[in-house]
Amino acid sequence: MSTQTDIAKRRLFGDDGLHASNFKLFPGTSREKTPQQIAEQVNKIVTQLEEGDFEEVQSED
């Protein structure tokens, strides 16, 4: 059984994944999250991207 972290690694960096590189996450003020909890959120975000379930926001620069 794969952990959330293993799944996130494959989805971001694997042959069938997004081929991400130089990927950084910044936890902000919530430093109490475990790697598994962060990976679970990454997996949710990737699923939303794959399903087109997001809204583009344009900056006003």
C-alpha cells in the first residue's frame, strides 16, 4: 500500500506525473503538519488540476 507521500512523489515527479522540477513547499505559519498531511493536500491539489476544478486568478500588475 502506498503512502500519501509516495503517491505525491509519483504524481509530481514520476514518468506518468507532472514532471515537476525544483518544487518547493512553504508551510506558512502552520508548522505542526506532518509530511503525510502535506502530501495529502498536494494530492488533492493535483487531482483538482487534472479535473479542471480550479479558477484562474489574474494579478492586477
